Amino acid sequence: MEQEPPAWGTRVAETATRPALGQVMAGCTVLVTADRRSGELAAALERRGAAIRHAPALSMVPHVDDDALVEATAALVADPPDVVVATTGVGFRAWIEAADAHGLADDLLAVLGRARIVARGPKARGAVQAAGLSADWVAESETSAEVAEVLLSEGVQGLHVAIQHHGAGADGLDEVFGKAGARVSPLVVYRWGATPDPERLAASVRAAAAGEVDAVVFTSAPGAEAWLEAVESAGLLDEVVSRFTTGEMVAASVGPVTSRPLAHRGIPTLEPERGRLGALVRALVGHYEQIEAVALCTVAGPLVIRARVAVLDGQVLPLSPTGVEVLRLLAAAGGDVVSREQVLEVLPGVSRDGHAVEVAIARLREATGRRDLVKTVVKRGYRLELAHP
């Protein structure tokens, strides 16, 4: 009766064998598309009851031993900048670590300490502070556009501007400041690379299109773009977009920049107020709390149907995929009668044997532990017994 977990992904919470769960995301299957900090994100969601599937759309390729980065850092020490733009926390930390590995950290920190440091968001500011420095200004929108707007309004003519790039590139900052008369020194600390597991990525796309995923989490714009390109390559864009737009599947994004590839394809996103992994987790939890608040109230307790499982009164039911679909059909009717023919439609195979319906209903009652939950309506079919005030 119990379904087998899919072959793709490595972090699987065995929800079907859990005891009663109080976590609001019990039974939810969440796809994590990030490579960096995926373990931290997965652990936070698992603590809320979610089952995690991990399929990174991109990998992060560090440049600690990149000769070009070392040369650019040494050149910056010899020719100090007036302004330094820190675009990402991970990139800024990696830059300092790379400089340290080549004996340049003390000189680099001295140079940065005399420059005006502009951070493209709180995470970049945190990395700057961790290095013993302070940011003179932080972009509230966490976008390169705001960085460009502020610096251009102040004027960069004749200034030496160093830009620590993130994995997606410069976002046009090099060109914009160059045209405004600045001398620009770009520093690429890491780049986005191909997915570390193409088959897992492809399997995640198929699972999302097939309705096996409740939420997909995106933490970077390049990662979101790469996952959606995989969807398009598989010819499944219409199916995936439909599941997102109908609300059957949630696209959770860490912020507006990450959401752009999704918005470009008409996909609505769930975003936290602040671009943090913790805030993203809280936003997802809040979303499912709202779903719990409108759960179908049955005589056996609140009923919520997830992508692959059903949760009844806080318990993940030990149902087969067929059992979930039968219960989903009954729940969708909202207490109205579902005919035997309708139940047959969701059963596997092409059999029109009425006995198969009786077996499916019997197994459903056994799994829920409440024979009064699914009522037989003589000569008509079946219905869920709802709780009444």
C-alpha cells in the first residue's frame, strides 16, 4: 500500500512512517533547486515536517586558485580603488579567503578599509562586517540597479570603482560606470557552473509536471532560470506553469531578483519580506498555515491533500498513490456524492470492475482508521462525512 519514494534526490523524509505530526508542512514535498546552503535550507524545512527533494539546477564554481583573480587583487592593492561594490556575501568572503591563501589578505583589507564600500544587500554587508570592515551604504532592494542609481546620482567621474561580481556576472555595472567616466576593476570570485547531476535535475522537472511536488524553492535568479530552461527542454513548460498558476504547486523565491525568470513566464511567486533563507522558510510555513486554516473539516479532523500524501488530523496517512487520488476525488466533492464510475476513472488500469472500487474504498477506510469517514450512499456512490457545527 505504501508508495515508493522517487529515485531522484537525496534528502527524503519518510513521512509515511512518521507518528502524528504537529508540523504545518507535514506531507509536503518540497523541491530545493539550490546547490549552496541546500543542506541548511532542507533541514529547516524538514523540521516543519516537509519531505525534501534536492535537484540543484546549477553548481557554484569557486575561483580561489584562479590566476586572474589573484592578479586582479594584486593590481587593486597596487592601485587602490575609491569605491568597492560588494554584490554578494558568499563572493566577498571567498575573495578575502582567496587573498589570504595567496598572502594578500592584510594588504587587501588595508586597501578596502580606505575605500568607500557599497553593499548590494544585507548579506553582502554581513560579509563586509565579518572581514572587520564597514559598509558605507546598503541597497535596500538588494539589486544592482539601486547600486547604480545611487552611485551615478553622486557621480563617479574620474573614480576608480572595484566591483566584486557574483556568479551571474556584472548586471551591467561595469558598462554603466565606465560610460559615466569611472575606471572599473572587475573581480570575478565565483561563477555558476552546470548542474552536478543532469539526470536528477531532469527527474525533478518531470516530477513537478506530474504533480509529485508541492513547492519548488529558488534562491538565485540564475538557478531559477536554469531550472526553467530544463523544464522547457523537457517540453513540460505548459504543465509546470499551469500547476504554479492554479496554486497546486508553489514557487517560493528568496526575493524579487530571483523571481524575475519566473515572472517572465507568468509564474506567481511567494516571497518573504526580507531576502533571507530563514525568512523564506517562514513564508512557506505561513502559506501552509493558511491552507491548514481552510482544510476540509471532516468527522475525523481537518483533511489536507498534498501532492503525494494526505494529512488527516495532523497525521500523514499510509496511503498508496491510488489511495491519495481516491481521497483527493472525494475531498474535491466537498461532501457531495462521488459516483462509482468517477472512482473507477482515478484507479489504475482500464478495468471497469466494480469490485475494484469496493477494494479501493475499503483500503482507504483502513488507512484512515475511521470507517465513518467515507460513507456509502446506496445505488449512488460514496461521500466524505464532514463535521457540522
